[in-house]
Amino acid sequence: MARALWSGSISFGLLNIPVQLMPAERRTDLRFHLMDARNKARVRYERINEETGEEVPWKDIVKAFEYKKGDYVVLEREDLKAAAPESSESVDIEAFIPSDAVPVEYFERPYYLLPGKKAEKGYVLLRDTLKELGRVGLARVVIRTREYLALVMPREAALMLLVLRYPQELIAPDEYAWPDRPLSAYRLGKRELDMARALVESMSGKWEPAKYRDEFRAKLAKVIEARVRSKGGHIHKPAAEEAAEPSDKVVDLMAVLKRSLAARKGSKRAPAARPRQRKRA
């Protein structure tokens, strides 16, 4: 079983559901190392000072931003620390939105939210409520050192966390030129449209992901396996450490839900700006 990235909680209203953030994708790329063809020694990267030609130790490495060609500003550790998000182990849901509200180009990376010990009741309550209403939770979450927008969505018996791209990370379509003239300008008529429609209909089917695989990787893996057998090589994979168990505190869900609803009604009558608070890691 994969190792949890962190153990924390899903938070909305006054309700907290203990969960573990688990990977939901498996990288299948074959990783290669660079070697010197002459003696098969590993080729390693070094941090070389371009003026002296000497290797620079990590303790002397600083980060700098090139704000103009050839001009840099050095950022101190305090600068980076001040800009970093507060360490958190919480998926803070800020709103519930329709499940189809976010376009697919915003989707970046999936995770599973595994319920913590004795947290199944709240977990199932949130999952089935989202299914019934056709909603997903729009949330903020800190993974490692970066804060992300994310969706909390039901997926069969699971809750998934789907990390989103920020709008600034997407290129607007109007930055490119598209063929937007009438069909006649491209010498397309009813005959071509009918043939294209018939071809699409004849090739239509169901989404069956099990039918598809990375053929290049599969063939390359066989070549590597044959090489390993012929050269007597072997692979050693260390065992993963067990993830820490989350808190097993039992929460009175009905009381928490009532207080959350009362707080929401009160905030609608007297709205006020309030900074979002987080638990420290």
C-alpha cells in the first residue's frame, strides 16, 4: 500500500473528518541513469560556478530571480519562508459547487482521501450528500510546500481530491489563431459532413480503460528484463514505512452539523470578513 502524504482532516463548517491523503496515480515511466560508455561509471550532475569552474557546495547555493535580462535579485531564506503557505494538514472546503462547474483544463492531479480510524460515519455522510446533490467541494490544501485549489468529489466508495491549476497557469485560447470562418470557406459541404458523421458513428464505443496500455513501455520493459537475465542483474526495493495512525476521537456529527448550520445562517444576516485559520502541522 502506498504511503500517506499526510494525515489530517477534511474541514467544512464546524465538521472535521480525519483522513489520510493518498496518491491516486502511479508513475510508469522507466527511469534511466546516465553512464560513461567507456567504463560504465555513473555520470553525475555538479553545481559549477561559471566564473571559477569550481563546484559549489549546497550550503553556498542561493536562489535568485532574473527580473531583467542579466539582472538578478537574490532571495534570502527569510523571504521564501515569509511567502510560503502556513503548514497545514487540512482540506479546507470553502464552497460547494456543481460537479460539472470546473472545465477539464483546470484538472491537474488526483489523490485519494482515505478515512481515518473511526471516521467512517462523517466520511460516508459527506460522500453520499455530495452524490445526492451533484456537488463537489471547492477547497484549499497545502501539499508539501505549496497551496493548491482542489475539488473534493465522490468517486464510487471513495472521496477524491483533485488538484486544480490556477487560472494564471492556463493559456487563454485567444492567444492563438483558430479556423473560425464559415464551413464554405474551407470547401466543406453537406456531403463531407455526412461522411464524417457516419465515420464517427461507426467508430463510437464505450470508455473501457482496461483495453489500453503503454505499448512502448511494455516492449522496453521486456528488453530490460532480458538484459537483466543475461547480465545477472538484480533489483532491490526497500520496504515503505507505515503511516502514522490518525486520531480516533469520536465526534457527535448531529451536534456539529446543527452548529455549522446555525453559524451559516448567522453569517448571512451579518457578514463580516474573517481570516481563514489553519491548524499548524
